[in-house]
Amino acid sequence: MYVAAENAHPHRLQLERDNAWLQNILRGIWNRYFNDSSLVNTIRVSFGPAWKARLGLITLSEDQKTTYIEINGLLRLPVVPEFVVNVTIAHELVHYIHGFGSPLPRRYKYPHRGGIVKHELLRRGMELEYRQYDAWVYNHWYEFYDSLVRTNQDVRPASAEASA
């Protein structure tokens, strides 16, 4: 199912997605679905670790000038449908506009209570992508994750290998 890069470590996967690609996805999602919201600081998005139970994470710098969104490193693999990446980024942007991981005032006490993220995504017109995402995660995520862990596949980009 996965093709190793030529002359690469046998467990190194050929990767096509990088942080610049993620930043473009974020820009497109913001412009299409969140352009009515206040963008009050810089948002940076990048691939993070290959978490088993988390697809994304949003944090705010101490000086509040930068919001960081980390996307599960496994989502860099081209076999993961792009709608999974899109909805994961949009999910984190919902947290941003609700005041979690951003300097905006908090709209809610808890970031997920009562399905507020899903409700916001659907209200903003992401119903089809959300339903695709939900089905893919439910039907494939853990098996996908476990298959990579079982085969000990390294999903870091080649540039990360040099710094590790």
C-alpha cells in the first residue's frame, strides 16, 4: 500500500505533504469558511507527532502573538484523504474562534461540550466533508495507526531525520 522512496531507509515512506502545503490548506479553509471571523494574531500550522488519539492540537504563544496548530504527523501521508486534513484544521480553527488557543474571548467554558465544534463546522457549510471525515476516522483511523506502528514505519520527513 505504501511505496518507499528510492534509495531510502526501508521504513521511510515517500512523503508528498509538508508544512507549506498545510499552511495553504489553512489559508483556503479560513477564506472559505471562517472569513467572517476575527483573525487577531498569526496562525502557524505544522505537522506534529504521530498521535494515536489526537488528530490536531492548538496552542497560544505566551506573548499571544502566535497561535500554533499541530496536525497529526500521519496525516502527511497521501493515503489519508485530504478531507481528513481539511476537517482537522477546521476543527482547530473552531477552537480558535471560540477563544481556545487564541487571544479571542472564550465563548464557552469547555471546548467540546455539547458537540459545539461539530455544530460550528456544519453551520459553516462543511457538512459533506465532516461526514466523510467522521466515517473515515471511525472506520479506518485505528487500523491505519496500528498498521504503521506494527511495521514500525517512520513518517517523519527526510529533513526531520537529520535533526533527530
